[in-house]
Amino acid sequence: MPMNAGDIERLIKEGLPDAQVRIEDLRGDGDHYAAHVVSSAFKGKSRVQQHQMVYQALKGRMGGELHALALQTSAPVD
């Protein structure tokens, strides 16, 4: 069963409480999403580390309930 955008956003915000999250359903099928995540927790982290933090927040749902997620991550600009 696919995840909905609200569940993805909720999980990311639970894992990264200060995150600003925008989710887009890329195909309208509830299976292919893009997530834009901005969090101060990303400061000093590589892009790979930032993505790993988001995947960790999704608690193992990547590849199962959540088939595809295109990620754009960044730290807030001061």
C-alpha cells in the first residue's frame, strides 16, 4: 500500500523537528514523490549524510511502502 504525502511529511518532521518540508506527488500515483527538506540539522553534513538522515526519519519505509523519493536537501541560509 503506497504512502500518502502527509505521512511522508509527518515522518520527516518527527525525525527532523525543525525541518521545512515540501512534498510533491510526481505522477499522481501515490508511489513517486519528490521531497524538498530544509533543516539546520544538515549544517556541516554532506549531501549523502543529509539524505541518510531523511531515510532514517522514514523508518525503513523506503523501497517498501514508499517506492521512489527524489530528495533535495539543504541547511537554511543565514
